[in-house]
Amino acid sequence: MATDAGAPVELTIGDRVVRLSSPDRVYFPARGETKRDLAAYYTAVGDGVVRALRDRPCMLHRFPTGVTGEKVHQKRLPRGAPDWVRTVRVHFPRYHRTADELCVAHLADVIWAVQMSTVEFHPWNSRAADVESPDEWRIDLDPMPSSSWADVRRVAGVVHEVLDELGATGYPKTSGGAGLHVYVRIPADHGFADVRRAAHAFAREVGRRCDRVDLSWWRKDRDPSKIFVDYNQNARDHTIACAYSVRGTPDARVSAPVRWDEIDACEPGDFTIATMPARYAELGDLHSGIDDSAFPIDPLLEWADRDARDGPPDLPDLDDPGT
């Protein structure tokens, strides 16, 4: 039935068909982009977003009435999914519960999630074959309230320097907010606790080299003008928006892959669903090579052991139900 949000339309996505209801409902008020526009955007960057999500448990951030309305954090797959949509079961020890989360294998899975009002896709850093063994190390440059994008750029340069010295290839992207993420593919041969320890050791090294970093444990203790290198994004069930994910902002910003040499010239607001399709058509997926090689985290675990001997006690265990 037609409404002021438009009559349903059927979208052919490869060999599948997705019915999109209320396609003309405005989701992003800054330019008036609609649910249909959101589906068109994800179709335009289809190979890239599927690569970022493939085979990973994924939490959905849904906005049933658009991004100025209620936000729903959805771990469990919404009801009514076609039989071709895959899931992966994950266990939450703290709550003694399980959830069957979306596990993307096809662009149609993404567009069906859009039909269910999903704007943001937040995958785990592990895959369905072994949910407890991450294959992605995530470096999250999280600016404190008084810091600037220039501070993020400066810390990103140090991150790139340390990665190069380690022989690790990092794939940067804007967060879609005020920060920057860098992803590094790693072998899936360690658990979350080890990957987090490795990420913390790396963050400490960046902090030693850059005075714009504050690694204080409690947010209230951090210098508001500095950057937190958030190693906790590697803890179990901690997720961040994937490459190409739209964010729930009025101007429909995107978490956009960028080249290292672009970071000094770009601004987070440069990347939206209005600008990204042309950029993707020109450059392709800047993260297309992320699966070509994996960096063993053993040197970082050696750094962590060194730091534990020479400095304060090791990290609190976020995976411990008693924490």
C-alpha cells in the first residue's frame, strides 16, 4: 500500500530480489536522502562493503524512522529474513545467552538489512568459522572532546611509522565521526585477550613517540585535547562500523577507506553517500588487498611482556564476567 513514504519497490541484487518498503522515507535530513538512496549507495559500493562484512557476526544499528529518530542496537537477526540470509551463533558468557547474528555472504544480505532500517553495520573482528579467534587487529584513533582532526592526522602518521617498522600493512579509513580507524589482517591463531594485549602494546609505543596520545584507562582521566588509541576495540564483542558503513548522522557520513597519503588533505565530512559512489567508481575498493597477507602479532606480544615487566600491571580483563 502506498504511503507518503512511497509504494514498495523490488530491487534485483544479483540473483536475488529484495522488497524495499517505504523507499521514499527521508532517513538523512541534511540533504533529504531516503531509504532508497541508502540502498542505492550500498549497491554502488557493494564489493567493498561485502568484503568488509563477509563471514563476520554483525550487529546492526537500525533507525526505523530515520537517523533523527530512535536508534536500535540489534544483535539478533530481525524476524522475517529470507531463507538465503545466513547467521552465525555467538555466545555471551556474562549473560549466559546466545544470539544468531547476521553473517553477510552476498550484497543482497546488506540490502535486506537496509530494508529492515539498518544504517550502520558493526561486524566482529573474527569470522564464523572460528568466532573466538580474531583475524583483524583494529587501531581506533578516538579524539577526546577538545582535540582536532589535525591531532588525529598527527597520530595517524606515527601509527603508519610504527606499522612500517613492524612490516605490517595497515588499511586506514575515516570513522565516519571525528576519528580514524586502521585495520591490519592477522592470522586467526590467538584469542581476543592476546589480540587486545598486542593492540595495547602497540598503542603504548605510539604514545611513547607522540605527545598527542593519552592512554589513561578511565575516560574522565584523559586529557580532553588528546587522542585515545582505543585498544579495547579488540576485546570480545566490541565492534565498530565497517569500511563503507554509513553512519547515523544527518549528512549521511560514511566510514570511508582512504590512502595514507590522503589523510593530511581530507576531512571526515568529505565522505557521504552523496560523494562516495563516484569516488568508488574511480578508485575501487582501497581495502581490496586486505586479505592478501597477514601480520603475526608475536612481536607485539613480546612488547606486551616487556611492558608488563617494566611498567604497571597488565590490562584488566574485559572478557571476565566479574569485571
